[in-house]
Amino acid sequence: MGRDPFVVALSPLRAGAECKVVRSGRLESALVADVDCRVPAGAEAVAEVVVLAFDGGVSVSGTVSSAWEGECRRCLAHLEGPLVAPVREIFRRGGGPDEGTYPMTEDQLNLREMVLDGLFAALPVLPLCREGCLGLCPICGADRNVSPCECRRDEVDPRWSALDVLREK
């Protein structure tokens, strides 16, 4: 197994010092927020951050980026594009989720979990191909962005007919 591309050596970094770090690598598995939205397996993820050392840990701030893909929630069109997320995190020796920090060793830290968390948080929750997407016709399934369909929309589900008396008043 090769060296993890998201590992950062800290040996030259002393308290109060900072350094710019760029790390990139392929994601082994897809990062899925919903069936409609994901960072695909094999996508290149990049961390461009500044590491600032302090006594007992480091702060990491910058951006993480990758490509995302998904489907429009209204018309099911394929979507894809860049995904960029700001990050600002603390790594501590012996740290972890209970502390709200990421763990690190005496001489290195691994940005991988921070990269995955940042990308996951930045995935669109309800992706749309465009703001005014008209979606699919619920009757015939035609894409109403391409052309209007001739389906009648005034037909009411007979289960709601008992409520028609309210319309008459």
C-alpha cells in the first residue's frame, strides 16, 4: 500500500510557525449525500490549506475541492460541476470527535477525514439544473423544460372530491 497523499509532515513546523500545504489524491469510494448527489469514487480531491502550529496542535484553514455529480430533483437531468468548501479545523495530539478536533501524531497529521467531511458538508442538498426548472409532467412524464405537454391538469383525484363543497362556499 502506498503512502497516503493527505499526510502532512510536521517535523519542521514549530509553535507559531505556519506553512502552506497542497495535497491531492483520489477518493477510493463515492461520498454520497443523497441518491441525487455525490462525489464519485475515483474523483480527485484537493486540499489547499495553511497549517499554523501552536503548543499541542495545529489549526488548518483553507479550501477542499473535488467534482460532484447528481440529478436535478425536478427533471432528473444529469448534473455535474466543481465543489469547493472552506475549512477551518483544529488537529490535536490525542484529539478526536469527542473533543471536536481531528487527531494528529507528534510529527504528522492526515487531512483525509477533514477533506471528506468538508466535501460532504458542501454537497448540494436539493440540486436543481436551474432555478426555474419546470420538472417532469406528473401525468405523462414529459420534461416540461423541453416542451409543454398536452395533459389536462384540472382533473382532480376523486379521493379529494369530498372537499369540493368547501370550494363552492
